[in-house]
Amino acid sequence: MKLEHYPVDKLQREIVAIVARYLDLKQYKLFFFGSRVTGTAASGSDIDVGIDGPEAVPGHIMVEIRDALENLRTLYTVDIVDFKQLSQEFRQIALETTEPITVEEE
């Protein structure tokens, strides 16, 4: 994924730090998907982040994660989606092109 106005590695670290406050990232995987990954994004396109794990993320946790992501100081909107809540058809299409969100341990 490429961003014009924000370092991707910094964004990955920030997303991981936020989600790790609420979920065990040994059980839940994070990834980018959508137009930013496929290369079809317009300049104002949001950044799509997927969460996939053993069970759906409780609604109140998703609200907390979304609120924290809204406070990131980027020029982009970050939209986070729980893939356990998606239709099988959309899930299958979206998972065709993803980019894992990983942070190297220091």
C-alpha cells in the first residue's frame, strides 16, 4: 500500500497499538484491503483496515477502536471492518487482495 502524505510504517504501528489495547493480536489479524491496496484509490479515498479472528469483535469494542482511529493525525480517514460481520460474498472478494499489517518488534 502506498500513501502520499503519511508513512505507511508509522500508520501500521499506530493501528496495531490502538487495536492491541482491545484485542489479542495473537488471535486477531489486521490487514489493509480495498482501493488503497489494489491501486485504484483516488486522492481522497479512505484506508480500509480489516480485522479477522476466531469470533466477531463485540460492538462496544469496535466503537472504541473506531473512536481511537478517528483521533489519528493523518490526512486520511481510516475505516475498520470486522470481517466476521461481513457477508460471505463480500468477505471472499475483499480477501482476494489484502496486505498484512505487521510491526517488527524492536
